[in-house]
Amino acid sequence: MDQTMRILALVAILLYIAPRVFGERVSEAQRLWLWRAASGALAIGLAIALFETFLWFRG
């Protein structure tokens, strides 16, 4: 699970900075999609972290 969380964090960072790197070549719709995908990756990573914390406290 640790590897999955690291990969999700890297994906989220790359998706978040992609519009800044590509500049004018990214349309506004693509920019919003990239930021939403980054938010989704962060949300999945947070859910995994919360689930692992629950399992750790449980036993």
C-alpha cells in the first residue's frame, strides 16, 4: 500500500503542475480536467491512508 500512495502522490503532483509546464498549449477545459484528476488522486490516497490507520488501530 505504501507504494500505491507514493505513486498516487506523484501522479497528483504531475497532474497539478502540468498546466503550468505546458502553458498555452493546454486549454481551459483540459486544465480543469487535470486539476480534477489531481484532486481525485489525492482523495484516493487519503482514503487509503485513513483505511490503513483504521486497520492499524484495530489490531
